[in-house]
Amino acid sequence: MSTDSESKAPESRPASPAATDVPALPKDSLILLPVRNTVLFPGMVLPLTAGVGRTKDDVQAAVMRQQPLGIVLQRDPQSQDPAFDGLYTVGTVANVLRYVTSPQDGAHHLVCQAIERFRLIEPVTNLGFRAARVELLPDSTQRDSAIDARVLVLKQRAGEMIGLLPNAGAELIKALDSIEAPGMLADTVAGLLDIPLERKQDILETLELCKRLDKVLDAVAGRIEVLRLSLEIGEQTRGRLDQRQREMMLREQLRTIEHELGENVESKEEVRKLAGAIGNAHMPPETGSHARKELARLERMPEASGEYSISLNYLEWLTELPWQLPEGAPIDIGRARQILDEAHFGLDKVKRRILEYLGVRKLNPHGKAPILCFLGPPGVGKTSLGQSIAQALERPFVRVSLGGVHDEAEIRGHRRTYIGAMPGNIIQAIRKAGARNCVMLLDELDKLGQGAHGDPGAAMLEVLDPEQNASFRDNYLGVPFDLSGVVFVATANQPEGIPGPLRDRLEVLDLPGYTEAEKFQIAQRFLVPRQLEACGLTPAQCELSDAALRVIIRDYTREAGVRSLERQIGSVFRYVALRVAEDPATREQIDPERLPSILGHRRYESEVAMRTSLPGMVTGMAWTPVGGELLFIEASSSPGGGRLMLTGQLGDVMKESAQAALTLVKSRSEALHIDAASFDKRDIHVHVPAGAVPKDGPSAGVAMFIAIASLLMGKAVRNDCSVTGEISLRGIVLPVGGIKEKVLAALRGGIGTILLPARNAADIEDIPEDARNQLRFVLLETVDDAVREIIEPGAPKPG
């Protein structure tokens, strides 16, 4: 059973006389009711709905005064509250026959009968509802032969039109025949027509009867043609189609009708927009001709065709790419230097090369600039350097991640014959940047893969070759695209992962790890403020002391970059943020003694002294993709037959270095005071701890020689020294790479003396000055120099 509110019908509100305090309506004025989608002709009776706000007030004002409404069409159908200027100037006077409010939605429904036309003169204000002074426009009663002839034709054509309708009404035809007034006949037929509102409004504003009858006749003729074509198409296709064919027929009917009427459908509108976009895209002549041919093909293609969306998507890609090279902003070297210094601490050599690069671009904007590749461990600022270059050049910056890319199509794009085909990452990035001279960062270039679908590294050759990339051809586009204006910047962690031909096209800039002093400055200038903001703290709420910051760097991180350092600083601030969230008055001072309770016990400590306290133990240095590391090498002997055992996940090169080291020790046994006969009676075992980590390379040759010599001499190695270098069978120490990374790792591990090959002396200049001042360097020409320096003198110790 329904409740009262559900079953209650909308009540009819009788018109009530105007109250004495209601403002009077001036003479020759009407209360206005703007409508959005209706043109009311004199003689018509139509239901209307007034929503809330001013339209409701307008209707209520007319009902209270028992006065007619001025129904007028608003120019903007989206406008919620049109002003006087937003209304058409000619409307219709209408009496309110019935006024009903709906309790469900609060809408106001009224039935209006149109009487005659009026023209707006000026608005009447300060009444609380819309009103305006108007001029009534009654129809002329004068008739002549021209009008009578048009009335006769209009009745015939209107009857013909009604007869073509599916449910033709004879009563309606009789009603039209009974209308004698020409103006009333024209208005009644115009109200029946399904034509645009602007056309109906034009008929309403036409006061001369001959012209009004002509316009209605034209509209009726067009409607008759539409109805006839619809019947013809229906008769041709009726009775032999299944459900799917029926849907296609309906689309074909709509297309045919719109074609006969000459009206633009959505597809035509899309074609028109694409034609304009092609003209505004500033494509090269060859590409523009190709795009226009594709557009003509699209225009002839049925919208239901599967290729329609493919061709449409292709043309959208062509028109949205930045074909024209924009005018570049002038390069300000001083501003670029300021940007680099503000965003990056240290890296003087790299920043100087970037400024040189920008200087050359300024003097020769159209020259073929080299492709810079920042090579270094994670977290040293390679990506942010690319962003700084874009900021200095005032160009858009876009990043393309190449890590794990193993399909050539991800670089060159897929051919359009494939479903879901898209351009490659290079073209997609340029579209995203919106400029053909953007700065594009090719991130993780050394992580390119190679699979069954081609070699993406080979596809990058054309992209990064200044001699070829002016005519780069993406498989999806199928037309050349000029990449010569793009500033390419690449990043990589290790050079071995970059294919040789690709590396040949790059200018590699090494970004080694930071020293402790550099990390401290970076943390103070960048990391601490950034993490304070990320945690919602202010410097007054949490102060991290310099001593605590140094302890975090030394005891809680061991990396070349600063990412782990930033995470540890963030952990400290998150701890404080929780306490501040509980008590906003909290103020925290973080000192070193508080760090264990926040970050736990220290994670790293120097173990050099413990690991080198016995003969046969030596500290070497190794280079890894994430920076330098200390490499501890142990040697031990046992009774046997002179075998050499190697453990610790060593590569082939490292195993050969150990064999060469043993051979060199044997050849120098007399100089080292080692009993030569003992080699045949004992087995020597060389082990490099951290056996789960693969190790390879020749740079541990000197360290292995020292470990075996120390073992057989029975003398321990100095615990404050570390050594690197390759050896030859003649005892010559050969140069190695990664000196800066290795030295910084030794400094972090508490080493005070570094033994380097003499041929690496020039690499010492690349080490930061503050690190050089804390270390003592010994240059080795032969292994004898290493023995004199690192093996402790004195009585032999038991091995």
C-alpha cells in the first residue's frame, strides 16, 4: 500500500489575485519566460516545465497577477540564467491554461496557449522577476492572389508530408484544411516541422506573410524529401536482413539521408577538423601530401569499417606531432652555471663539460652536437643533470626509460597493419613534449635487452647518429621525422652494457660516487629541506644536528650516491612527524646518541683491522656498477701436492690473475725468502669472501700476489693499506680503471694509504681535493714496491 506522499497527485494551483504589496507591472510590459529548446508559434498549445530559480519566480509572478507570459527563446541553450541580451528579440504572448507543481522534484509544470507575436524593447528591472516592455505584432489580415496561391500550395504539401508519416492522421489534415488565416496556417505547419530551432525562430521573426509562407514551404519540401528517401531505402532493404545486417542498414539509411540533405555528420566534422589540423601542422611537403591523400581515403571510407578508426588515429598522430622547429630561447651561460650550481654540489668536471656544450650550442645553434652520456652509479644525479640542461635551454624535458626494452618496435613503432599499433617511444615522447627541440633523457641506456623481435640497441643507432636522425623513420608514421633538433642526453650505470656501435656515438661523462664531505653538503643543501617538506615538518619542529648527519652518512649508509642517505634522513623525520602529529607543541633535536633508537644499530663499521691481522690477508679494491667496494682477499696453505684452489665466485679473468700471482711468487721466492721446495709440499687456497657475489677482472692481481707472498713469508699486511693493479709475469704493475670509485670506497672503509699503479698517477687528479688530503698515495712500478710498502717487517708470524 502506497503512502500518502507517494499516492498524492500534483495539485493544481488556482490563480490568486495579486497582493497589494506585489510590485505592479508597467503598462505595455510582459513577464518573460526564457525557454531553451522550444519555439512557440501563435495558436499552439504546449506544456512547459519551469525549473528552480528565476524561471520559477517568473511563472509564479504571472500566475499571481493572472497575466500572460512572454515566451522567448534564449540564444545560448547552456545558459542557466540568460540576461536580456541573451534572448531573441521576437517571442510569443501566451496564456497560462494550467499551472501544476510536482512535490517529487519541485518542478513547475504549465500548459500555455500562444496568442500573438511581440518584440522586446527594453528590460524592466527591480521587480524580482524578468519583465520587459514589448511591442505586440499582430498578423496582417490583408490578402491577395499571391498569398492565396501560397496558402493553397502549403495545404497540399503539408497534407503530402503528413501522409508520408508512419502514423498519418486524417484529422490533422482536415484541421489544416479548415484554417483560413494565412498567418495561422504558416505558424501551425511550422510548429509541426522537425527543423532546427534557429530556423523556427527565423520563421517566427518573419512578419511579412508572403516571406513567411515561402520559408515554411521550403522547410516542408525538405522534410518531404527526407521522408521519401527513408521510405525508398526501407523498401529496398526490408525483409532480407538478419539483426547484424539490420544495424548496418540503419547506419546506411542515416548516412544516405544526411548526404541528401547536405548536412555534416560527426564523421564529416572529424574530417573537416583534420583537414584544418593538417593545414596548421606545418608538415614537410612530402608528409603533407601523404596526409592529404590519407584524409581523402578516410573521407570515402564507411564509418563502420574496421579501418576507419585506424586511419583516423593515424591522422591524429600526424597532426599532433610538432613538425615545425620552434624558435629557441637565447642561451645564457651565466644563468646555466647558476642553475647547475644550485641543483648539484660538486661534479665540477661534469658541469664544466655541460657549460662547454651549451656554449657551443649558443655559437653554432645548427651544428651537430654530440650525444652526452652520464655514466655512474645510481643516485649520483644523472637524471637531474638532464633536467638542469633543459631548464638552462628553456626547453621541454621528457624522459624515455629504456630499461628492459627488448623489442625493436618499442623504438621504431609498430606497422599500422597490426591491431593496437602505436608509434615508438621516441615519437611518443616528442608528442608528449610538444616541441621538436625538446631535451630527451634516454634513461638506463645500458639496460637495453635483446629478444626475438629485433635488437632495440641497433634501432637506437639511427636515433643517436647526428648524420642520420634528420630523417628518422618510425614504422607507424611511415614518413621521415627530423630528430636533429632534439637534445639527446643518455644515462647508464656501466659501459659494458652499452653496445659498442652505440657507445661510439656517445660522449661519456663519468659521474663517480661522492665523498663523505660531498654527501654532507648535499644532505644539508638538498636532502634535509626536501624531506622536511615531504614529512610536513618545519625546521623549528625538528633539527638534525651536523654530528648526527655525519653519523648517518658514515654508519648507516655505504653507497656511491645519496638515495639510501635520503631514505635514512626521511626515516628520522617520519619518526619526528609522528610525535608532532600526536602533540603539535613537540620540538625535537636529533643528536647522534638518539639515532640507534630511531634507525637501529649502526649497519656498517670498519673491519679492516680485524681482517688483516694475520699473514695471507690483504685489502684490495673493486669497481662495481653502484660504486667502489673494498675487496678482502685471504690465502691459506695446507699439506698437499702444490695445487692452487680458488673460491668466492670468481670469474675467469680473476682466476687467471690468481694463477699469475702464484707463478710470480714462485719466480721471486729467493728474493722473498721463501723456501722453493715448500711449493710442492703444500696446497694454496685463495678465497675472496662474499662468495654469493660474482667477481671478475684483473685489478686484484697485485692484491693476490701480496696475499700469497704474505702467507708464505709468514708476515702480516698493514691494516691501513689497500692495493689495486694488474700484474704481469715479469712483476710489472699495470694500470686499471675505476680509480676514483675505488679510492672513495677505501676512504669510506677507513683506509689511510692507497697503493696504485704508477701509470694511474694522472687519475689521482680526478679525486676530490678533500679526499686526497685524507689519504696517502703510493705509486707502484713493480710488485717489489708493493712488498716493501705493505708487508710489515719483523719476525714471521704463524700462517
